[in-house]
Amino acid sequence: MSELRRDPLLDRWVIIAEERQLRPQDAPSSAEYELPTVDADSDPFAAGNERYTPAEVYAIRPNGEPNSPGWTVRAIPNKYPILRVEGDLDPRGYGVYDKLEGIGAHEVVIETPSDLQLRDLPLSQIYDVLNTFRLRMEDLTRDKRFAYVMVFKNHGRSAGATQSHSHSQIVALPIMPVRVREQLTALQQHWQLKRRSLFQDIIDQELRQRERVVFENESMLVICPFASSFPFELQILPKRQSADFRQASVEELRDLAEALKASLLKWKGALGEVAYNMMLHTAPNDTRQGSIYQEFPLIDTYYFWHIELLPRLTKTAGFEWGTGHYINPVLPERAAEYLREIEVELS
Ligand SMILES: [Zn+2]
């Protein structure tokens, strides 16, 4: 059982998950990108190997029984979860410290039964993956113990992946992520000053200036953020204000599938194979306590769900850990111009 411990100096929770070190593929390796190749027989996420994973919680399944082949997207509990669903948070003080039981949910979304990577899947399949994120979010947010549900993807060893089969993860947390709280604080301050959403102002300025725009379609915008922490970092934003990813429309998810595929293919064209992290940020969950909405009552007015894409080209080291600031060796405008000009095939 993992536990959450609060660092009182940084007001930041840490998940202590000792059993995670038992993961079989975690053996250290010098390879930055490569993961051990698995043949179809030993790939637990391949069609036909459903018995090697926990029972599915959701699947898009044109054929077959649950937990057998015939699916196209499959969501399962993580076999090595950082947090567990069963139990109570049981908050306890410990002198100046606080801790909670490691309650939450940790799922894996297997994006395809094939050995293709996300960027190489057809748009209709990427749509199905995104819609699976949405549906799992709808389900997990019903549990009022969970303050936040985040989808993320680790691709490549240096991005933290331990399976080469294309997949994403969903984590439901009992605490509010610091990154989300920091953004909400900035959004609230901007709203109090200008009565406008900071996200909306960023989108308006990016569409006016266009120098950091990488791709756009009817409802989505892809930019290299003005203060990118990492070279070739990308952000995908919906043009229409929408705080909650669960409420994304069919058209928006179609456009998002296209924007995501374009982003990943442009990276491929510019950088070759690259390890990366993808994070989907949405509005916090309305918990039983409802405290975050008391603190930030206008979340639904000023927040925009969005996707962050971080290629792992640089290492975070002493400077970054010591200061909390990043050094980015590539001008975001130059990265955007370069990526903009790379032609991609979208189908
Ligand atoms: Zn974000």
C-alpha cells in the first residue's frame, strides 16, 4: 500500500510507492529511447494476451467476449498501481507532517492491439483513444474521494515508459496537483484584474501574432508556448472555452485527434524518434468537500482543458531541481517555424 506524504516547506504531496520498485521491466539500461523489444507472445498488451492483464474496465470491442481478442481500445487497471482504489484516505498528522493512505485509481489505456505507435494510428482510432480517456474520466470523477483525474503518456524509456506497446495511463488523485493549483491561481488573478480568461487572452494573442503557431484546425490550436521549458514543447488548446474535457464534443475530439497526430508527426519529421510525455489537464473534480471550487469559484469560466507535449531532449539536473526553473536551448519561435513547415499526412 502506498502513502501520500506532505512536504510542509513546499506544500507539496509526494507519493511513496515502494511496491513500484518490483516492476519487472525497470532494470536500468543505458539506452535512452529503446525499450526491450517484446514479441507478440510476451507482450501483455497484445491481442490474445488479455489473460496477462487485470480484467478490463472498458473496451471498444466490435467482436468477442470481455478480456478476449476483438477489441480496438482497451482500458485496464494498472498491474503495478501507484495508488489503490480500496480503502479510506485516513488523514493523519505526524508532528509537523501530514500523511494520507495511497487511495486513488491507476489505469492503463491500450491504444491499439497492433504494434503501431499512437502517431501512426488512423485518425478514427486516435479519436477512439481520446474518447476512451473521456469516458474513463466520466466514470472516475463519480468517486468523490478523487480531487483530480489526469491522463498522461510516457513514450520511450527516457520518458519513463516500461512497455513499448502504445499505451497511456490515467491516474485519479485524492489531492490537487500543484501544477494545476498554480495555474488556477494565475487564472484567478488575471480574471480579478481583467475579467477575462488568461487562456483566452493567450489564444487570441497567438492567433494574432502567429509566430508560435504550429498547427490549427476548426476547433484546435497547437503552439510552442512563449515560455516553453523544453525545446520543441507543444501545447494543444481548444479555441472554444471549455474547462472540462468530459464535455468535449464529437467535432472537438475529431479535431483534437488531428491536432495530436499532426504534432507527433511533425516531431518525427523534425527530430526523428524521440521519447516524450503527454499530459491532459482538465478542470478539477468536484469533490464532496468541494474545497477547490470554493477557493476558485470561476474555474468553469476561465479554465481551458489542454494537452501538453514534452519531448525529452534535455535532462533536468542540479540547476532545475535547485531553482525550479528550466533552461531551454531552443527559441520557441524558431521551433514553431521549423515544425510549421514540416508537411504531414493526416488520415
Ligand atoms: Zn497544463
